[in-house]
Amino acid sequence: MDALIPREDFEVHTPEPVTEPSILSTTMKITDLGPESLIYNVLRKPDFQRETANWTPEKVAELVRSFLEGDLIPSVILWRSPRSGNIFVIDGAHRLSALVAWVHDDYGDKHTSMRFFDNTIPVEQKRAADGARKIINDSVGSYAELSSVLRNPGTSDKSKLRLARNLSAFALHLQWVVGGAEKAESSFFRINQQATPIDQTELDMIKARRKPNALAARAFIRAGTGHKYWSDFEVDTQEEIERIAKEVYELMFRPALETSIRTTDLPAAGRGYSSDSLRMVFELVNFVNNLTPDMWQRPAKAPGQRAKEGVASPLLADDGDGSRTIEFMRAVRKAASRIAGNEPGSLGLHPAVYFYSATGRFQPAAFLATVALVVELEKKKRIAAFTDVRAAFEEFLVTRKYFLNQIVRNYGSMQRAVGPIHVMHRTVFDCLTRQLAGDEIVVDLKRQPSLRASLKEITDDDRQHGRNFSTETKNMIVLRGVLEGATRCGICGARVPLGSASIDHRLRKADGGTGMPENGQIAHPYCNTGYKESRHAQQRGSQAALFAMEDNG
């Protein structure tokens, strides 16, 4: 429902006098939320307001039902800009949006929402919208239906007539913030840190809303659609931000993830429309661009104020022209292209191997830890060495997938688990390069301080199941089938996801290989290009050295 109340800048500096609250309305009727209403058309959310997408369909339906039954609904808190005359929602954006959605019959999937998201509506959002509409229409009826009931009371259901009459009489209570834009902004933070506090990542992004890392994350999470936080930049810059955002969204969040796993084609980064996705994307932007919290969380130094001792990291400045945002986004695109997609340098990591737990649940920490591994391998120029042992590396992860579940259970599903998972990945890789295997690797893992308390080998006797298959068990069965039946790379032997499959000549064209089907095999893009060629060059070098030795002999 994020599209239903537009966002706008709070206008921090307002020299004009503030409107006196005595002349402002203390109630808002449901008719004030219609598309033609003057009040609705001046309603705004602060540009830093979190997405109005945190309510379930059931909660949206409950709010509409409560309003029609005359139950107590907390007052909506507003502030009127003396410069633009627009009315900003300080508290109650979800409540207002639920009622607007009902009046407009747009729960995130109709005209206003389609226009707002450039016709890019995730499957999960459409499903939630359909669910909310069905629950509301079945329980109280649509706004159009109740409006019709008042015009035809003699032929209407008595319960619907009662609700329709309530609709004409009831109103929301309003409270107004008195003061300028700075007072309104401070009121927003104070109110939203009380009963239902803002998630810490959301709060961080709100405070850093003009910095390139927050702008990049906002663009990625909605594929460059929705509210354009970058609208102050030049048109060419806006278009570049939106183009990169769409490319990365396709790499990370396509195809859409269903509730139950029913396909081998899984998105690398899970659902693009979930409570964890924005947090994960923000962490991804920060990590790939080597940003630490003290670079963008600490306030700017006041004139004449001395810097604290020991603070060496430069302060990340606001992005005035979009150039830094594009720079950050390109770095993320490079990392995402290494993991997914079919560009020549893509490793084509199979999501079911790296990013999903044994029960089929997407794990953001595993995704971030895998990015960390790939970035580290690239910096140390060990991508080819990883490819040498990649099949064995992935086999270890698959056969002991419960290790991921155990780490996440011990540390949590987000940032705290990234480090331990990265340690596991690095340790397994190091062991394989030393030609260790199986139980020897497990022994080495348990020597790591961050893993010692988390990892426990599991046998079939340890698993307990009821008589019916749970959703997790069904996902586990399907995931196991996906992993067992996955296509293997003809070069490295590891699994190849459909979106990263390339066709390789078994016998190189340079060596006389033809385009006959018998000479073709499926391979990862990197294996097909960089890895195969580097190993071929090594082989030629070894042969040349051998011939030289024979000649000298």
C-alpha cells in the first residue's frame, strides 16, 4: 500500500509562519480519502517514512472492520507544511493507507500502485493484495458495495445497511503537531520509537537517507520503481540509477519465490518483498563498498569542533549529484554478477546449495557470507583455486546443510551470523586445498572459536517427525530432489542453476572443435571462459617447460 499516500520532502528550513492549529480539522471522514477529495490529494508521507508495507492482509481487514464497527482507533497525527500546504502523516500512515486502500480498492495491485511501481508488482505483493481484498469483501464488503447499500436501503442486507450507516457517521480523530518542519521531524522519530519502534536498519536508513548507501539500497529493493528518492538528480543520473537497480533486482530476486519450493529455479536473494530484504540489501551495499557504521552513522562535525581521537574512517557525505550512488550501485552489480546471471565472469552459484537452509528457507546471512567469500577470493586471486575444489566444497555444504541451520539458530538470521558462516566457508575451502575431506573438515571446523558451540553432526535417529508432512519437511524433500537432480558443470562438476547455464565446446574451437551437439556441454560462465582458458594456458606452460627440460637433457 506504499503508493497510496505519496512521499515528499519535509522542508527542513521554513521561514514562513506556522498555521495555527485552532483552524485545522479534528476529524477525517472516510469520504475525505476518496480519489477526488481535496484532503486526500494534499496528504503526504515524509520522504524518509518507512514503506507502508508491514501489515498483513488480516491486519488491514481488521482495521477496516474496526472502523466500521466504531471501535477505538488511535488518533492519526498530522503536520501541515506552511510552505506547500500539504499535510504530512507523522503517525498513522498504515492506518490511513488501509482505509485508503479500501476506498480505492487498491491494496497494492491496482491503478495507483501499478503506476507507482512502473507496472512491476512482485508476485508476493499481488498475493497479499488479493488476500486482503477477499477477507474484507467477505467480512464487511467493499467500499463501493456499502456506498451502493445507502442508495438502495430497501433491497439491502440488514447487516450491510448497518455498516453503511456507520460509514456515513464515523470519522478518524486527528491530532496536529504544532511548529516548524524540524519539530515535525523530531516528533516523527520520538513517536515511532515508542509502542511499535522502527527497526534499527530502517532508522539508520532514514537518518542516512541522502547518503549514497541508503539511496542505492532503496533503488535496489524496488528495482528502481516506487518513490524516487533520487528525483533531485539530473535526468541522466536518475535513468542510470534505475537501469542498474533493475539489472541487480533481476539477478537477485528473479524468479519470484513461492511459499513452497516447487521449482529448481530459485532466486539468489530470496523474496524481494519481505521484512528482511531491505535490511539485507543495505548490508550488501555497505559491505561491497567497504563501509563501516561509523562512516555514515556519526553526525557531521560542527564548525570549530575537533574530531575525536582514534576515528580514522572518513565520514560518508550526502550525495548531492548521484555520482557516488551510481558508484556504489556498480560495485553491487559487479558482486551480484559474480554470483548469479550469465555474464562471462559469473560463477553461477546454485541458490539451493548456498543460500537456502535444509528446510528450504532463504537465509540472508548465508547470502551475505557467500558474497564475502567471493569478494575475498577475488581480492586474493583465488577464484580459479576455488573452482578446482568447487564440486567437493558444494558437496560438503549439501551433505551437512544442517550446519547452516545450527549457525543461524545460534547467532540469528542476519548480520551476527554472517561472520561464522564466512568462517565455515573459508575453513572448508582451506581444508579442501590441503586435500582434507569429510570428518577431517568437521574436526577443523570445530576448532574455530565462532563455530565450536554451533556445529553438531546429525543422524537420522536425531530427527523427529510427526505422521504428516509439515511445510518445512515438504520443502526439504523438494530441495533434496532439486539438489540431486541439478545439472552439473561439464568442467568443474558443480551444480549449474538454469539462469547461469552456458554452452561450452568440449574440444576448444582453437583446437579444432566443431559445433556438433556431441561436442557441447553445459558449464558455468566463468568455467567456460576464464577458468578453462587459464587452466589451458597453465597446461601449455607446463608442457613447454617439460619440452625445455628434455631439450636441455
